[in-house]
Amino acid sequence: MIKRFFILSSLCMVLGVSAQKSHTVVKGDTPYNIAKKYGLSVDELLKLNPSVKDGKLAIGDVLTVKNDKAASSSKANVATKPAGNAQLGKIVLQPKQTIYGITKQYRISETDLRKLNPELDSHMKIGDEVTLPLESIKKYGESQPAVAPTVKPVEKVVESLAETVTEGEYIIQQKDNYYRISKQFNISKEELFALNPGLEEKGLKPGEKISVKKLNAGNDSGAAVFEETPNSKTKVDSGNERSSANTTSSVADDYVTYTVQQGDTVFSIVNKFGISIDELIALNPELSRGLKAGMVLKIKKMDPAYVKKNGDALSVVMMLPFGYSTGETQYRTMALDFLTGAKLAIERNARNGQKLDVKIVDSGNEASFRNSLTQINPDNTDLIIGPFFKSNVVDVLDFTKNQKIPIVAPFANSPELYNYSNLIIVETNDQTYADKIVEEVKAAYSDQKIYIVADAKKENANYIKAGLEKTLKNPNVTIVNSAADVQLDQNMMTGQSAPVIAILASDNDAIGEAFANRIIALAKEVQGVKAFSMHYVPAFEKKVDDLVLANLVYLMDRTINTEGSFEKEILAAYKSKYCKTPPRYAIIGFDVVNDMLTRENKKGEIFKQMNKVQTQLATKFEFVKSKANGAYVNTGYRVIRLVP
């Protein structure tokens, strides 16, 4: 009687869900969880609910989760839940199998799969058993064996059994699986089955005693080794299934990858790269467990990589605007300074064993630039650093388009350049800095009035204001032309002065000094004033003790940390060689050339090293793809926080 009631209840619950056409958002809901609950993909859910923008849900929103068209379509492609009396079987999870892959192979919806396996997410490990309709296993399982399901699992292992366990034996626990036991006793899954005939067919039963001693302790030739990486578990053995760390790396290298940053969301990533959520999840099944900073995601298949042509030596061309051929001197000092820093980097890498063949080309001015291209042999060049100006960069990209030579733009950064997959853009744009300031203000915000001190153009100030108004709830943001216009707020209840948030959206040193003086005065008058700056200005270093009162946070790039050992070494080497401290463009020349050369290898595979984050003398290099097959753009900067 009880059994019948349970089946009836289950049936009613299933019918209730299938008939439901809407879902009311409650606390904790996400698009992924809702889609999973109703057997939809996230993209399908968003198509059914076009009013949901960027995946943002509000408690109480009513979402459409099913329509007649979608229901009939899904019936054609996905097997429905087996009837209550349908026979079930199990498969043993193999390396590289994912929830997405199982649903595709066995023609079962993710909703039905999770109903059969409620703890699937927490047990996605090699050797785990996954329950499926037996008919699907026989029909679609190919060579994968079906395993009879475990009947009436023991809920609690009797502790007294442990007393009878002898050496080489083990009592199976409730959450054990083949992988966990194999790893715990340093044996392969095959050895475990050999020690326990019939175990593979009947499965693991909590409370049962099994043998775990190796067949031959002195012979490890057939043993499997399991190696854990942050995002995956890769099986390594001497047989056909061998998948070493190098192989995993080379597979990843065939894809555009992206390292998840703090504050990223699935929606910001798919928008950044112009792909669908389902495409992203298909390539990265671990996303079903959530997005975490530091994860390396596959985005899309890469364009064919550049292949080095010049033997052992790396053939490098540097294009600098000396202007000797045209008699112009406008950019000559900049180019000469850049070259002194570049030479220091070249000599440093040559001493470390790198074979280099470097050619310097006078790129002239924009009008005469095309003549300088005749000095480059695109069939025998591995890396081009320069030119400086955007229009010239486009000319070089067109000139070398058949060879896909890596080209480094030290200063040009424009959305028009983002479509070139072989371009490396060094200059971090202002939008990247502004986005970070919005993020920092959001973390510190608690209904204070916000002032943004702008320069004459106001572009950065307007961008930050728009970002704050989109991110914060009912913010009061004012753009001012002078730091003197930043005023303390007044508490309407008490009449007392209240702290404010002040943001500097200019890299002008004079405006920066006025800003520093103003926030110091305000911070001395009332506690809780908070200050932020998109850029470093010298006044911040001079007045650091006073600026601590305002908890100043600023972003810094192209500024040397003179206390670092690496920095001290490079500064001493430059001074020894040129009898002076390096000027600005010498620092940039060293940083750009040293960073690019240290990413290169003997095969010229610089693009395979672009995921590395490196800080040189004064510049942080953290490259991301502008789009799936677009340019690499530097998004690096250092965050400086002044705290008491």
C-alpha cells in the first residue's frame, strides 16, 4: 500500500511539472538552475523570455518555461522519462564523459537524467555509476557495458564490521566509488576488479567487504595513475587511453581560451566573445557547478596557428618612426628611447640562450610608411614589433595577411583593430580602467553621494557615470570640472556633514594634485570619505600618509616599483649601459620586447603562451581575446590600495 502511494505521488509530481508553463522567480534562482529544472537549455529559456536582459532575474518575475512548440520539438529529439515499470541499468563514468555528453549519447533530457541521478553534480568522477534506462544503454551505449543497478543500498554501515577487516581488505562506505577507492589504495580500477571478481557487474554495496591489496606489489607496469588538475581529472596510463598533461595542454591550445576574472559572469563572457551559452557549456561542462575566478574556459576553435619558418633563430623586425628617410624628427626621440630599452631586453634574452635575428626598420611617417614595408620579407619573419600608429598597423596586417605573422602594436588600441587574430595590442584602454573603478566603487558604496572629477573631454567621466547608474541602486552621481566642486553631503535628519565618494577620471598631473588636496581636506573634516582614481599621478606618492585617511584606491601602469629585485636589476643594467635612468619610452621598449621574447619558444609559438600573466619593469601584461578569433588585447593593470 505504501509503495503504491509513493508511485502515485511521484506520478502526480511529474505530471504537475510537465503541465506547468510558467515559473515564479524565488531567492537563489538563476537562469541555469531554472533551465535545468524544466529540461531547457539556457538559450531556450532566454528565447522564451526576451524581457530578461543579460540573465538578470528579480524575485517575483514570472518566466515562461514551456510552450507547445518547444514541447513538440523536444519530443522529436529527446527520449522521455521511462515509465515506472521500465527497467533501469547503470553505466560506469569514463574519462572525459560529461552530463552534456551523456544526454546527447543516450537521447535523454538533462531533467530526466537528474531525476534518475539526484546527486549527479557532486559525484561526477571517473568510475561513478550513472543510472539510465536499460533500453537506452543497450541501444546507444556502443561498447560501454550496462551494469545492474544496486538494490536497496544500505543506509548505514555497521561500525562493528570494521573490527573484522584484515590487512588488504576494506569496507565499502556510503559515498564510495571506483575512482575514490582506487586512488585511496593506489591501485588501478582494473586491479580492483581483478581482486574482486563480479564487482564490476554488481557494483559497490555499502557495508560489503572487498579486497584492496595489489596482485603483485612489485609490478606496477599496468597500474593506472590518476592526476588531478583544477578543472578536470585526467587518467594517465601506459595503454591506449594515455592522456598526459602535455596532451591535455595541446588540446587546449587548439582553442581560444579565457581565464575567468573576479566579477565575471557567464553572460559577460558570452557577450565578450559573441557565442551562445549552450556553446560555452558544451565546451566547459564544469560550468554546471558554477563559475569561479581562475577557471580557464575553452571559447572556440582557434584559427590555424602561425608556423615558424626561420630555423632555430627567431627572426624579429622592429618598426620604429626615426624619420631619417624623410628628414622628420617629430618622433625620433621616442623611437630612440624605445630602442634603448628594447636592446636591453634583446641582450638579456640572448644571454639566456635565445637565438635572435633582429632587424630595425625606419617606419618613417604615415605618408611614407608603405615604402618601409619593402624592407620586410614576410616569408622569413617570425615576429613584428611596431609600428606605433594605428593606420600603419593596419598596413602591416594587410601586407602580412597570408602569413599570419604575430604583430605587436605597442601603442595603437582601437576597436577597428580587434578583428585581426594575429595582432597583439599592448596598450590597455581607458574603458578597462573605468570598468575596474565601477567595480571598486560598487564594493564600497552605501548610499553616499558620488562626485566624478573630469578632464576637458569628459569621455571617461561619462562612461563611469553610466556604469555606476547601471550597477548601483538609485545612485546620486555628479560630474564636476574641478576638485573644488566636491562637497561633503548633509545628513537630512541630523544636519551634520556626511562622507562622499570622489572619483578622479583624468590622468592630468595638475588635476590629480588638486584632487589629492581636496579629498585630504574632506577626509580630515569627516570620517568615511572614499576616493578612487583611474590613473596614478605623482601627488599620490608625495601625500600617501594623508591620502590613507580617504582609503584611496588607484590603478597604476607604466610606473616602476623601485623596491622590487627584478626592477632594481634592470634599472642598474640600464644605468650602467646608458649612464642615466630609463626615460618613459625606454621603459616601454624594454617591457614590450622582454614580454614578447619571453613568451616565444623555439617554434615561434607565441600565441600558445598568451594566457600567461607577466609583469615586467613597469607594465602588467594580461592578454584576453577581444572576440573568439580576434586580437589579443592587454587588460593588465595594478591596483594600489591605501589603507590605515
